[in-house]
Amino acid sequence: MARTVITFGTFDVFHVGHLRVIERAAALGDRLVVGVSADALNVAKKGRAPVFSQAERLAIVAALKPVSEVFVEESLEQKREYIERYAADVLVMGDDWAGRFDEFADICEVVYLPRTPAISTTALIEKISGA
Ligand code: C2G
């Protein structure tokens, strides 16, 4: 049976760290589904809107070869619902989230992948703005 992998993220100012985690997540199964966080979720949780809108971020992630399907992640609290809706066998997150999603180990495998070092959206924004 096909193995479905699910992952979540904002993927703002898309960079190679995002690409690598998506490639490694896809390699763990046959089909990768990606939840892209809503603009409203970012405003509520991080106190700022992403540089690129959710429609733009969704379009970028959906166009990637390893990605089978994308959806808008409306709330961090709906993970269990999303895992069930997409019948995910594996939940993948970068290890900045290590341990945070262990509660879903009853319905899927939970895997934390090492982050790509030395690159982040925040660092890129600072570099571009000359800070
Ligand atoms: N990532 C990575 N290496 C980097 C930067 C990011 O592997 N240098 C990974 C993160 O660990 C995450 C994914 O890329 O798995 C997306 O990162 P963000 O866009 O920062 O997503 P985040 O805001 O952490 O997700 O339910 C979670 C939310 O959607 C928030």
C-alpha cells in the first residue's frame, strides 16, 4: 500500500533548507502532503504576517516535484485532524520541533529531521535588509 507522508510549515521566503526538508520527507514514502500555515496563524502565533501570502506560499510548495498535495494549515491545534484527513502514515518535522508532536505516535510514525544549518527566513530577511 502507498505510504503517505505529511509535513507542515510556513515556507516563507522559500530557501534551500525548506527544499531539503521536503525532499527528505518525500523520500520516506510514496506521496507527500504539505500543510502550509495560514497567514492568520502566523499573525496569531508569531505576531507578524509572512513576507509572501499564503496563496503565494502554497503555489510555490505545490509546484515542487516531490510534493503531491498541499493544503492550508489553519491552526496548530488541528494536526491530528489533518493527519487523519490525509491518512498519513508518517509525520515529518524539522528538529526545531523535536518532541513536540510525539502525541501523534498512536496514529502515525513521527520523524524529526535535522535542520539544514546556517539558513533561515529570519536570517535572509536581515541579510537582504542590510541589518
Ligand atoms: N527547515 C529546515 N532547515 C532550515 C529551515 C527550516 O529543515 N534551515 C524546516 C523546518 O524545520 C520545518 C520546515 O523547514 O520543518 C518549514 O519551516 P518553517 O517555514 O520555519 O515552518 P514553521 O514556521 O516552523 O512551521 O505546524 C508547524 C507550522 O506550520 C509552523
